[in-house]
Amino acid sequence: MNASNLPIFINEIFQYNIVRGRGSLVRAVIEAQIESPFNTPMYAASVSV
């Protein structure tokens, strides 16, 4: 995920049942942020939607 494909990512994620998979989503975002903290604003933007 990067700034150029963030809108595409958000559209695709809405096709899945986010409420049911929210634990997996949160875990994936936390792990991704640990690996690349410079992308934190993009992770925050995707989660806030």
C-alpha cells in the first residue's frame, strides 16, 4: 500500500466483511506499521475510512 494506490485499496477492502475480519485487519495494519513506520499516515487514513 502506498499513497498512489490507497483509493484502490479502500474500494477493495469494502468488498469484504470488515466487521467480521476487523481483528485480522487491525493485526495486519499493526504489523505493517512496525515494518515501515514511515507509512503510518497511510495506514491511519485507510483505517479511518
